Amino acid sequence: MQVRSTRRRINRQIFAKKVMLIDHEGKQRGVVDKEEALAEAKEQALDLVEVAGEANPPVCRIMDYGKYQYEQNKKTKEGNKRQKAVQLKEIKIGLQIAEHDLLFKVRKAQEFLTDGHRLKIVLFFKGREITHADLGRGLMMKMVNSLKEFSVVETRPSLEGKRMVMILVPIQKKSS
């Protein structure tokens, strides 16, 4: 497996004796001696940048390398802005949760799901409540039914020690 470097060779870092030259206007100049290409780049106060090092001879272009790097960084940052980081949000409940408190947790879960986040619901069992896992499963399914228009169950309720865990994912909105 070959690892490609994102850094390009410029000016004296280019090893080849002959290069396929593209001038600063984008016109192909053909195969020229590296020293001649370097002299032309220096004369125009620009850099000789290797764009395709795998080619034989390597393709080099005369350009302002600093400006090129700036544009590349700007494009990457712009691309990163468009990406939305999906987080795993967590809601904790107990087996003895009151009805109003459960409704509050359901509303909070709706907010998380409409924002596009995955949701982990954790039900904690205290003391001997663990013997009533069926009641816990029922409470989890009650939450699923309350959130059915916002989410789909990714991981069904499962016991992990003294807690029951379930993961919900938001329903993708259909674009009209």
C-alpha cells in the first residue's frame, strides 16, 4: 500500500531532470529541462510546483504556491462547514419516574431527534428493581411509542448490568 503525501514538491525539491511544463496561464509548454522551468518561474516571481509526480516526466506548473495553499485551505474549511456532526445524545430515566417527568424527557428527546442527533435512552435500576426488567422494557417501549414519528429503534432495549440501554435514530426527512 502506497501512502500519498498531501504536500507537493516545489522548486528545488523536484528531483526529475526533465518536466512537462504548464505555464501560469494554464498553457502546456511541453517537456523542458527542470533548470529552464525554474528560471522561468523565478523570472515571473512564482514557484514551480509538481502537480503530477507519478507521470513520466512529472507534470509541473508555474504558480504562486502560497496563494494555491490558501485556496486549498479555504476549500477544505468550506467543506467542513457543510458537514454536520451527528452526536449521540443521552437521556437517563429511572423505573419509578413520574408521568410528568417522563413527558418532559420525551419532549427533550424530540428536540434531540429533530436536530438530527442519535439518542441513547438509559434506564437505571436501583436496588432490587432489576428483578422487574419487564417493567423497564415496558417503560422503554412507552418512550418508543411517544417518539415513533421522530425516530426509529436502532438498538432494541438490552440489559447491561443494572441498566437497560436503547438507541434511537432520527427519521430522515423526505425532501420535496
